[in-house]
Amino acid sequence: MPTSGNLLSPKDLSVAIGVSESSLKRWTDRGFLEVSRTAGGHRRIDRNEAIRFVRSRKMQIVRPEILGLPESVAATPNIDLESLDDLDEAFLELMRHGHDLGARNHLLQRFLDGETIAALSDGPIRRSFDRIGELWHEGPEGILIEHRATEICVGLALELSKMVPVKDDGPRAIGGAIAGDGYKLPPLLTTAVLQEHGFRAVNLGPNTPIEVFELACFTDDPAQRPDLVWMSVNDLDQDDPGIGDRFTGFAKRCEAEDLTLVIGGRSVGEIDLESTPSLPVHRSMSAFADFLEAWKRRRT
Amino acid sequence: MPTSGNLLSPKDLSVAIGVSESSLKRWTDRGFLEVSRTAGGHRRIDRNEAIRFVRSRKMQIVRPEILGLPESVAATPNIDLESLDDLDEAFLELMRHGHDLGARNHLLQRFLDGETIAALSDGPIRRSFDRIGELWHEGPEGILIEHRATEICVGLALELSKMVPVKDDGPRAIGGAIAGDGYKLPPLLTTAVLQEHGFRAVNLGPNTPIEVFELACFTDDPAQRPDLVWMSVNDLDQDDPGIGDRFTGFAKRCEAEDLTLVIGGRSVGEIDLESTPSLPVHRSMSAFADFLEAWKRRRT
DNA sequence: ATAAAAATCATCCAAATCGTCCAAATCTTC
DNA sequence: GAAGATTTGGACGATTTGGATGATTTTTAT
């Protein structure tokens, strides 16, 4: 019986990836794989750490169910990284037809093969929504597809973010989508990417007024104060001309109080950034991820 | 009952750290862990000693709430485990403070203790959002709390629905929130409840026009046709007077084509149901769950 | 107060895991 | 290819783990 809870025995993991127990124990002793110990000295491996390991080494998974993964990720051969465009095309088709299980398997498979959450966000997810967004304008059929696909991706984004090991002493990040932007997926994906890079991330969701950002960032309690704020801009309320000034005010206050502010999103160009020239703006999740790594290095 | 006072039984601590009672008792006998004894010889472990032990061995904590760790209930230390109302109150406090881990532990524990997803939806989740909704009108602070709590609950709803076994031959259900209703949580919870009762559920999410419902339900492909449709109504677009007629038309078509339609939600009373008297309307998830069971019995 | 129910005791045992060693397989280098 | 270095998988006795047992203690209900 595979060990209960979130902890695996060396035997469990060795069976899951089809290697001998001996090798696995040797790997843990060499530090390739982090293990905790019972009081009696038996090794225990966290599930997420196991997933991180198989991903980093690109190991085959023979028995996915032991790791809490769907059976279907076992049989499929490793994906050919050359034909990424075709792959994204395949994901788009799954999303168009509302094939939730297929989309889940596709994304999990690619995640296990080593693609980062940031890369998956920029690749299959963003590409499919670019195309599905076009359909949206063409009537109810497009809206149906878009709604179904969004809900599927919401589940996938949360599932992915639960598969990365958590660092409970990582830097704090908070953010959301600006007022007028009702897209819920970008904030979820941003949160997942932040967790992928060791942040403790709080998501304020879509349609968050600037005043709420201010309140969340400049709280009196220093233990709650974030180290980084992010804002997603995929839509803007055209009827609210004051929003530019409010944003500038917020950005200046962040700079004054030494709080890093990052923005990104499709409509980020519609914001006037003249008065805040040093503000980091990102056009992709991968760029955001690179920024996060540089930010962490600068911090230490 | 898990615990009372400041002393844990070996069983309590063993489930808290996900280890067998046998092992834990052996560890106490070897002195890894200091215990006192009752007059009759039963072991009693001080909470602080238990925490020292798990910290010193870096053991994983499966059920933090048993140890009373800050991740769970420390923010609200005065909760009375006897009364359900006070339990819901504790959950509300966790949500108010944006304590995602604590809220998760709270809800998962209650789920594992036997409460259904429907009961949790009507209980802690609905109650806390009733209260948090009041705060929303009071300004940015309330909006901050509401946004944070919503995102936490989105994650919890999806996590719960992943914990119920999927029946891949169950009846098909599809649904979402009506146009003008932007609340994303009710559709997610409804989907979770449907899965809890063996349905294959598709979620169209918030703000779904009636035309999209029609398209999704009366598709040409019989393999995609659902056996049940549900519609969540927690808000209505007041500027769209035609919505009542469109809804009536949709309801009549469902009846004509022998497709069960169910509606529910806070604002369901604002819809004119005169012309569709036989339509099932539910005011709670528990009522909806009862209906689903009756529906399945009638079907067989 | 008393009895029934639940929790815990100490003990035992099979299965799992420990650390270590070694021969076979695989990779490197020449 | 051959020689040398490294990795792998299996075997070993010793130790640890988790579950079961019947007896005792604690809690709950009457």
C-alpha cells in the first residue's frame, strides 16, 4: 500500500519511477533529493519534492498514481520538444472541445517533462486564449467555448500551483488585476509562477481597485507587508479617467516606501507610464519569471 | 473528540503527524519525547513538548489544528468545538484575515470528519460570505477582505471537488451563473456538489448568456448532451428587461426536450417563474443535493 | 453511582526499511 | 575494443514500522 498522506517511502517512489530501491536511497544520501526522517531513521519523501525531482531529472514515471497523478501520464512517450507549435495546437483543440481531462493530461505531461509554469502560461494557455478570444466575438458558440475553457484553465492553474514545493520562509508577494479587468486567469497564473519561484503569494483576483492594493500593501502590521506587488492589466475601464492618476500615485508610493511594483498584461500599454519610467513592465510570464530570479539575487 | 486542554493523547499526536500510534508510543518509551502519565498509566503529552518534538525532528505536520499551531486556529483561540455555529465563526475569522492555510485546514478537516461539500457550502462558506458581503459595502477594507476570501475559496472548492471519486459513467450535468451574475464561487461549489453525487459536471462559469446555455444543452452531438442543467442566480442585470422572456423560453424548451433544469441562488426570487411552475428551485446546496439523489432514483 | 462505550495500555509479529557490501552493468578514456 | 571508473540492482542481518490482540483505564450516558 502506498504510504498515506503526503509522504512517500523510498520504496514507493522507486516503484513509481521504476528504479531500484538501492539507487533511490543512494540518491537521497547524495542530496539529489531532499528527505526527512522518522524518529527511527526511516526516510520520508514529500510528494512535491518527489515531483520536483522527477521533473529535474526528466525521469519516466511508471506508476503515476503513487505520486497522485493521473494514470495517463505514464504511457505517453516523452514529448518532442521540437514541435512545440503543434503541441500548443493540440492543446487548443482540447480546449475548444471542452475536453477537460485531455487538457489536464496534456498540461501535466508537459509540466512533468520539465516545462515551467511560466512557459506553459506563455505557450499553450496564452496561445489558446488568443485564438479562443477571437471566437468570442463571433457569437454564442465562441462564448460557450471561452467560458468552458476558462473554467478548465482555472482548475489547471490551481492544480499546477499545488505541485510546486512551498517555501514557508520565501518573500511575500501580493497582487491582482486592476479595476475594470475582469479576467481571472492571469492573476491565478501569476500566483502560480510566483509560487514556482519560492514566493508566498496572495491573489486579490480580478477587478481590484487601486485603493485595495494600497490597503493591502501599506498595512500597519509589518508581518503582513509584502516584498513585491504585481498588477495585471488585460482590460481597462474606459469610463474611469482618474485611474491613470491613481495608478501613478500608487506607483510613486511604492517607490517611496521601497516596495517593488511589477505590472504586465495585454492592455498594459494603455496606461500612462511616463511619470514612472523605472517601473518594470513584462509582456510574458517567462520575462516575469526571469525578473523574479534577478530580484531574488539582488535581494540577498 | 480530538483534544481538550493542553494535553494530547498518543493517538492525537500520531494522527497530527501522520504516523502510527505504535511508533509514537515506542518513541516516548525511548525518551525521544517526554510524557507524563495519568494515575492509571495512560500517556499524556504536553502541547509544547509535542511541538518541540516535531520541530526538532523536522517532521511533517499533517493536521496542524490538533497541535494548535499558528497556521490553523491560533488567530481565534477561543473556538468551542462543541457547537457548529462557533465552528463557522472560526472559519469566518480565518477568511477575514486572509489565512489561507488555516481556512484550508479547517475545511478539509471538517470534510474528512464527514461533512458533505453541500453542507460546507451552506455552512461555513455561505455564512462567511454573507458577513463578508456586508463588509464589502463599507469601503476598500471590506473589498480587500472579500477579494482575498473569494480567491481562497475558489482554491478550496476545486480542492474539495478533486477529493471526491469521479464516476466516468455518471449522468452529465452542465451549468453556470446567468448573464449579469459575476459571482464565480457558486458555480464552482455547485460543480463540486454535483461531482460529490456522481455527476460528470461541466462549469460554464459566471456571466453566461442564456443563448450559451441553449447552445451547450441542445447540441447536435447526442454524446455531449447533458442530462441536467443548472443555473445560478445571485445577481441580475437590471438593464436587460428581455432576460425574463429568454429564460422562460429556455425553461420551456428544456421541458419540451425532457431535460431537467434546476435553478438556485440568492436572487432567484427576482425571476418571474409564473409560467414555469414545475421548475425546481433550491435555496440551499443541501436541498439541491437531496434533489439530486431523488433525481437519480427516479432515473433508474 | 453504575454500567456501557471508547480510548489506551503493553505486548507481539509480519512487513518494510535501515546501512552496508558486492557483483554485474554502464559509462569514460585511451 | 580494453582498462578503469562509476552507477546500478540485489542480498544480508539488524532495526523500525504499523497493525492486531486482550487487558485495563477513561469517558459518556443513564
